[in-house]
Amino acid sequence: MSNERTTDDDVSRTYRDIANERTPERLNDAILQQAAKAARPSYARSIRWTRPLAWAATITLCLALTLQFTRLPTPDSVVLPTPAASPAKREVPETDAGLRQDEPAVSADAELHDSDSSGAFANDVKPLRMDVQDKEIVERARQMSQARSGALAEAVTDAPADDAEQKLSAASAVADTAAMSAALPAEAEAEAREAAGVAHRAADRVAEPLKAQLEEQSEPDGCDDDAKSEPERWQACIDDLEAAGRKAEAKRQRDLKREAFPDIGSP
């Protein structure tokens, strides 16, 4: 029994001593160095000498680039070409401006296109360079022509539709009124001719439909009373009108025939 107790005491003492032991620092350092050597790649020592060389090459390249940029010659300043002086604009006196604002708006078509033709006339007439006295004369003549042309245009527009002869004479009077400007001074002669030409062209455009209407009204009635007495004879007259090229009159006679004989169907 005494031997067993002695053995137990020795074992217990040994365990207590082992628990309190500490590894020496030199052993820890030795183990860490061996582990670092084992983890380090094999080629690290062979290329370690390239590090300072790389740093030196980088610094040298930076210095070379800096010197290169600082020694570059500065480009000459580019002199932009100065724009050519624009020609001086001619100052328009008040009288000339008044002439441009008060230009007569001759009607190109007194019945349908009054506004459009007045704009075209204003664009066609270009004021010339004249003396102040000549401009005053032109302005007075234009005002008179404008007043008379306006009155005649109103007469053409307000005239009844069946009074074609009066419209035609009024259109001719518009052209005659515009010809009054032919007596202006020599400096305004070209402008007056241009204005008169525009007025004549406008009068011709107005006169064309009036002439056609006058010719149509001057033609005799397509079918007389004898032809209108019977539907068959009336229809034969209508066919003759169509063969002669009088389509409008044939249509009008056909409408009258339909009203006179509603029970008889028309072709």
C-alpha cells in the first residue's frame, strides 16, 4: 500500500510540473524561422536583386520625360485672320422708309387672291436711290395711285356678278391708273415702269375670268322654247351642246329639263 501511494504522489507532482512549464523564447524563434523558410518560394532570392534596379529605372524614365517636356519649343501663337470689314450699310432716310411702308398693294386678283397679290406686288417693287425732292414726288403719285386703285378694286369686287362689262372696264382702269407714274422724274422712271408692269399684269389676271364670263353671257341660249316644249327635243338639244363642247350650258339645260319634267328620268 505504501508503494502505491508513493507512485501516485509522484505522478501527480509530474502533472503539476508539466502544467506550469513555459516554452523558451529561443525555441519559439527557431520554429518560426523554420516555418518562414519553408513557406518562402524558391525563386525569391534569385530575383531580389532586381528590385533596386526597377526603382532606378522608374526614376530615370520619369526624369527623362520631364526634361523632354520642359525642353520642347513652345508653338508660335497662331494669328487668326481678321474678318474682312463688311461694307457699310446705307442708312435709309425717313422718306425712303416711308416709301417702303406706303408702297401700294395692287390686287393681283380682286375677287379671290387680294392679300397674296398685294404681298407679291410689294416684293416686286424695289425702291431706287433718289433725291429727297424726287422721293416726295413719287410718294405723292403713289398715294394718288393707291387711292384710285383701291376705289377701283372695291368697285370690281362689289359689282354684281352679272355685270361683267363693268368689271372688265374697272380692271382696265386699274392698269391706266398705274400708268400715271410714267411722268415721274428720270431717277424714278425705272421704278414707275416696274410698278406699271405689275399693275398691268394684275389687271390682266383680273380681266381673264371676266372676259370668259362676258363671252359666256354673250352666247345665245343653248335651247330655244321650241326645243324645250318636248322632252325628246330638249334632250337632243342637250346632246348637241355636249358635242359642241359647251359642257356648262349642257349641264344647266339638263337641270332645267329635270325641273320641268320631273317624272321623266334624264340620262
